[in-house]
Amino acid sequence: MSSGQIKSSTVVATSAIQELVGLDATKLQNNQVEFGYTSGISGMENARQTANQMLQAVGEFSSAVLKQANKFPELAQKIEKRDVEDAKRWGGN
């Protein structure tokens, strides 16, 4: 599929999200960074907290992207059906 084109093909839509469908983003949200020794080292504790916040944000973002990506095949199916009906109305095949 060329970039910038919108297609009403369920095959194109399915192949576009194929890599995302198998992703389990819930595992990403539950990751935590732990250091063996942070007591008394404020920079290490701050780094651990920051890394954990980033992991949480990446997990939430991945879940949101996957949720939206899963809508593409259904949307393409509806557009394809509409295109077929329009073609029939206009005397196409």
C-alpha cells in the first residue's frame, strides 16, 4: 500500500496491523525497574521512579495504539461494502 492512499480493502487493512495484533500491551504496563542498591543515593532513586513512570506511559500508549489499530479491518470492511453498493448504483460491476 502506498503511503497517503486510503483503501477500502480488508486485506490491506489487515496486513497493515498484522504485527500489532499479536502484541500483548498489558505486559508492558506491569514492568518495573528495580536497583539492587539505592539507599542514600537520591539520583538513583529518582532515576528508578522516572524509568518506572516512562514504562507505565509506554504501556498505556501501546494499549491505546493497539485498540485503535484493531478498528481498521472493521472500518475497511464497512467502506468496502459501501464502495460496492455505490458501484452497483452507478452501473459498475
